[in-house]
Amino acid sequence: MISTVFILELRFDWIERAVGAYLVTTNAVRPESGAIWEQGKQTVAARQTLEQIVADRQAIQREARGATTFNQIAANVTPGQGVMLSADHFRNLYLNLPPEAGREIISAYELLRLASQGHWRRSYFEKAGDGLMVYLLDAGNRVLRQLKITSDVLLNLERQQLAPVETLEGLAYFENRIYTAAHFFEALEAFPEEVRRNMLPNPESLLQVPGDIVRVGISDEAVSGFIELGFEIVDGSRRKVILIKGHEWAVWRLRTYLEGKKRNAEAPADPAKKWTSP
Amino acid sequence: MTFGARFIRRLSSIFYLALVLAGGGALAVLALFFIAVRELPRVPEPLSRIIETPPTEIFAATGERVMVIGGREAIPLSRVSPHFIQAVMATEDHRFWEHHGVDKLRTLKALWVTLFTPGEVQGASTITQQLAKNLFFSYQRTYMRKFRELLVALQIEAQYDKGAIVEAYVNQIPFGVGAHGIEQAAQSFFGKSAAALTLAEASLLAGLPKSPTRYNPYLHFDRAKNRQRVVLARMVAVGAISAREAQDAAGQALHLQPRGAGTCTGSYFLDVVLKELEERYGPEVVYHGGLKVMTTLDPQLQSWAVESVQNGLIKLDALLGVAGSEGERLDSVDTRPQVALVAVETNCGAVKAMVGGRAYSETEYNRAVQNNRLPGSGFKPFLYYAVFEKLAVSPATVAVDQKIKIPVVGAADWQPKNFEGTYDGPMILKRALMESVNSVAAQLVERVGPDAVIEVARRCGIKSPLTPVYSVALGTSGVSPLEMASAFATFATGGIRHEPFFIRRVEDPLGRILEEHIVGGKRALDAGVAYQLVDMMQGVVNTGTGAIVRRMGFDLPAAGKTGTSDDYHDAWFTGFTPNLCASVWVGYDRGVGMRDTADRGIGGARGAAPIWAEFMIHATDGEPPREFTIPSDIRFENVDAVTGRAAGQWSPQAVRVALREGQQLKGEGETF
């Protein structure tokens, strides 16, 4: 009988077949162990790591693509993880800036020159301290121009962007320095044109805003030689504040003049003689 | 009891005993089976999953794929030469198509030989068992491991058809030299696809898996050839080929790829790339993540770099009297000089080519980045820049080449000597650099101070530790060829420093960008002063210590500087055109001076500059001459090389010098 079993096994391999078939049924519950599974696990782990890197990068990139201000971009980038945007996107961000703020970052003329040369394709933003470093790049990722947007500039921009939803009282740095529009412009009138240009460098931007200016605030902080002026505008039932920066030395004189008037209710007889341009 | 009855009784006792033993054995096997099954690994479904690991691919700047890491070059059986499949079957498992995972007859025979032939162990693993072993088990030899391997083989046979098993097998067999699977092996050993393997090649490869190290054809060609004959004999024995075909195949010459050529020519470069990637993403992602890495490598430049280095070494070996046959060379790496070459694109810092040694297959130590060797006079441009920037001197200022002794606080006086041992008296600084006069350089560093020299070197990108002693100006602190090439590129760009880089872009397997290199430059040097150095280093190449470059036929505008350390331990030449900067170092690893058979020292001009020249001739082939950009504050004057006074153009000693705005020629006799 044993011989028969042995011969049948030699002929038909029934033990191998039976064992193999049994093992197939238990395959699903057996451990994923051994060299090939270890390699597979490493592949899975590597893929997960990569997915995480890509997801983080894409999230930052997505946020940046939706950004309409430099501050929104600055809030997204982290050290070692910058964002790449198109040249057009940078132009739009730039055009959203008040002209004087834009000039602090790069002159519009220079931007025009870069654009006209036809090499500028993309812009890369990376964290630089509390500010931003922006690289304007050509198609080969060569830096055409490197711009630094300091934390001061970002702070100013943030104020300007927040201001439209606030009244002057909502901005603490105008506290105790809020004047009626009539008083303010009366005082402004008292200075020669060149001084006024330094106090309010871009009055045309105010003219473009619909509504009436009712109050003006002068900031108590000077940043990089400039002091902010806030113009509270009433347009029907809506109020908003437009921020403009004036040169520190000129605004300081204006404020002194306004404070003096407040105290004395008197203006100098001939301010043009007293206040001379630098 | 009769004899017959006793006999039957005894026989039945033996029978029952055998039955009990057989039953006991069967129970033991059954118990062993269930014990083994408990930790049996799961078999992947489908089996092709074993080759699903995405490879990390590294591409050259031209888009050409230069390296694949991990992953397997898995190919269907239809793309494997039938010769190879027949050879493997005949050698490893000729009853593969008949059995169900185990070849019982062969196993019994092997068991018999192992048990009853002293000192001989015979294996009987089928292809399926080998596949199971390679996929799941270590190479530890235990009976339990062997039993589990057998069980997995039985399952694989029950679960998959024979074609799938063979396909999985040929795609994962280790052949040695880092080749896994037949496609990689065919590419590595013969530089062709698996489909194109001839009978001779297929039979050689089929013999390797038995012991990839023992039969490595690069190291033991005769053994590999003998093994090939065994494979061919097996093929004849199983009727796969005729004896005549076997004889023909055995007689055919085998053209193996040059050693290491199957991997790639830029292996030193790729090592740097891999190291950078590992630092950024970790080894797991690099080797299992399937990254796509775009590098700065220019394969054409790389192959010229390799060729120039090899040609240069042949000449150098001959000069040194260490040349030998190729066979001798493999065993005598340490007795021959080594080499490094790095080429950098000046206007962005992209590393285009890198050779880190004589041969990657002999030594993987990358002398282009890891070696800090003394640059000798190659460091003088940093000294002259510091002098021009900080002191009121110009290239036309006269210094006196004479024996000097410079007192050093707390140490013996410093008495640097000229290389040739002679002193030429008064000469302008441009000539002093062109002729690499040490005594003048020593006077300059005494005036400007070693810290100023180090500061300039740092601005140019030298990162190695530099000792603030006078001799630093004569290159007594070690630097790497990569640092030198990158630092000299700062002169070529008029003072704009670009950080050298190897990786342009990294993508994940789906092509999503993980990082991009931003090519930003930073002004490190004044454009006017940097140009004065360029002009002086043009003099080095045109008529100075590097004039061999011109004699070898390189005629594009170029600047550079030779360097030789004490006792000819190191020979350097670092030079550049407006577009490309390359640094070449040659020397012994073990710190022995290089002297020719006539006992003359071999310095930068004889050892390194010829390699540089040959490389640059190829690298710039077809390029139109392009002059270095001359800053607006530079004007040229012809001066007498000895007196520094204005000289007519045709004066025999006239040298053209570049002067910055405000720099005047001194009167006769005024010296530095």
C-alpha cells in the first residue's frame, strides 16, 4: 500500500498539489514578512513621505495662487518652503498695491523694463527673516531681479489692507491724532506746494475714491522715514479708511501745526515764511 | 512453532513496526508542517507585484537618463532571448515544466550524495524554490528555512502558471556587479538588451547566478568561461542545442562592457547627487520613492572630461615611470597618481562634469569634492585681489623679486623661495603673477595680511578651513577642485558669485515638482578689480606658467593659474573662459611627490594644465571666441614689465596692463 502511495505520489505529485492548494487558502491571513515585503513596506513608506511633501507643497502653492496680497503670500511661506507664481500673478499683486507702497518694492519703470525684455516668466517667494524675498526668474530659473519685501513694508501693507473695513478709531495708532477733514485740509493749505507734496505724495489716489473725506488721522509711528495718514471716507452708508504715507519730516510739521492750532486756535500769519521746504 | 510461522510472525511485527514508524513520521511531518505554516510569509498577488518598486531615475541636463536606482527593469518573457531561458532551465532546473515546485528525484539524489559522499553537499532547488528563497528568505542555512522555502514554492506552483514563475525568476536573479534581473545584467555586461543576447552571451550569464562573485567575468574570466562551458554542456544534455552549436558558442569571443561602463560614466557626479538627495529626502525616499531628478550633468562634457583625464594620466604615468599594462594597473592603484576634474558653468554655477579619480570601479573616493589638497600658487589670485582692493597698487606696480625673510611672531622667520630657486629683481605685479613668483607674493601678503586673503577666498566660495598664516597666500591650506572651479568662476563673471549646484529639479513619480534650483548670483567682488585679475590670469595662459595651454592648441580667450605644492605633492590648473571654468588636480593619494624619471618635479604646468587644455579644447569645440566683459572703469596701458613705466607697443618688454579709474603708472624706480 505504501509502495502504491509512493508511486502515485511520484506520478501525480498529489502531496505537492494538496499542500500548495491548502497554502493558497491560508495566504490572505499570513504575515507580510520577508525580503520582498520589507522592500514593499519601504516603498509604501517612501510614497507616503513623498505624498506628504507634495501635499504640503501643493497646499502652500494653492494658497499662494489664490493670494491677492503680498501679506497673504508671506503668511503662507515657511522657511525652506517657498512658492512659485507666474510673472502675471506678481504683476497683479503689484498693481493691487497703493502706488507709494509699490515703489518701495520695485519701481514700476523697472518692472516695465523687465516685462518688455520678455525674459521674465515666474516669481519665486521665500521667507527672509520676517519679510519676503522675491526672485523674478526667466524660463531657466535665472534670477533677473531680486527684491526684498521687509517686515516693515509688509506691516504697512497689512495696515492698508485692513484699513478699509475699519474706522479711524479702529486703528490704535491714530488715537488722539484724528482731525476733521476741514481742519486737516485747512492746515495743509497753509504750506507751500512742495511741502504739501511731501505730506501727501499722491493726492490723486484720494480723488479716485468715491465719497467724502470726513476725518483724517495721523499715525504716531514712523517707519522707514514715513508716517501714515488715514483718510476716513463716507460713501453713502459705507465708511472706509484709505491709508497714504507721507514723509516723516513733513507730516511731523503738519501735525505740530494742527496741534498748535488746536491749542491756540490760531494759525501763523504767513506760514509760507515759517515753513520752508528742505 | 514452525519456521514458516515464526518468519511470518516476525515479518508482520516488522510490518507493524514500520507502519507505526511511518505513522509517527507522518504525524511529525504534519506537526512540522503546521509549525512552519504559522510563520509562512504571504505570497503577493499578482506575482508581478515583486517588481513594482518605482525606480529613482537621474537625468542629465540634456534629458538623457544616466542612472536608475532601485526598481527593476522588469520585462516580459517575450523580451528575453530564448537562449537565456533555455540555458537557465538546462542549468538550474531542467524538469521545471514537469514538477510542481519540487524535483523529488533530484532531491533524493542530492540527499544521497550529501549523506553518503563525505565532504560533498549537493543542492536540488528548483527554479520555484530559488524564487521563493530570493523573495522571502534570508541566506541563513537552517532546515526550517529550507522547509518553509519548499512550502512557499509549492504554493507558488499552485497559484501561478509556469510562465509567470519564469518571468518573475528571470527579472530578479542576482548576477553580481549590482545587476538584478536579466535586462540589467545584459545591459551591464554586454551593453545590450536581454532580447539581443546571443547563445554565447546567454550561456555566460546563465552561469553567474550560481555564485555571482566566484564567476564574476571581470575578475575571474577563466572561471566564468569554464562555467559557460558547463551551461552549454547542460543545454546539449537536455537537447536544447546541438553539440556543434555549443562548440561554436564556446569558441565565440565575448565582448564585455568596460568595467563600470554599464552603470554610467558620471558615477562620481552621481554620488554627489545621491548624497544631496539623501540629505534632503532620506535614503528611503531616494531608493524606494521613484524620484525623477534632473541634474546639471552634461554627458558630452563628462565623456570628454573622462577621456582627457585618461589621456593625461597615460602621459603622466609615462613621465613618472609607473605606466604598465592594464592588468597590472588594476592591482596597483596606490602606486599611480590620482586625478580630479570639475567643470562649472560660470554664469550660473551648474556643475557640468566631474571626475573624482582614475577610475570609479577602482576607487569610489571622490577627490573632486572630498579631497582637500594644497593649491600652492593656485591660491595667489585671491592674494592679488585682496592687494588691489585694499592697497594703492595696480598690476603695473613694481615689486622686487629677491630673497626675503619675513619675521613671524612666536615662530621662525618665514623664508619662502621661488620654485626655480632664482630671483629676477624688479618686475611689475602682473608679471609676478604670470610667472608665479613666490617672493613677491610673500611681500604682498606681509603687507595686506593673511586675513584679507582668506576673506577674499571666502567671498569667492572657498569653504574649507583656511589657516590665517602668511603662507596661506601660497596655498598651504587644503581646498577641493570643486571649490577652486567655483571660486575662479567668480572672476570669470566679473565678481558675481554663483553657488555650485548639481540638481536642477526633483519630481515625484507622477511628475509633481518637489524642488527647483533658483539660479541666483551675488556680487562678491568688485567688477573692475576682478577684471584686473582676469587680465593677469590671461597673461598666465598666454605667456606665463600656463602657456602649455596655448602650445596645445587651445586658442579661445581664457585665463587661469597653475599651482604646485611643496615637493610636487599636488599639481593644479584652474582656468576659465567666459562660459566655463574647470579645475584639474593630479597627485598621489598617499602624499608622495611627483617626479619624472629624470627626477624633475612635475608641477601644475606639466601635470594638470595639459589635461585642462585637452578638456577645454573638446568642451569649447565650435564655440566662437568670446572676450571677457571689460568693465567701464578699466583702461589699458602698455608698460615695461621691469620698470612699470609706460612703454611703446613694440617695446620688447611691453606688457599690457588693465588699470582702474584713478590708477596711475608710477614713476621709474618706484617700487611696491
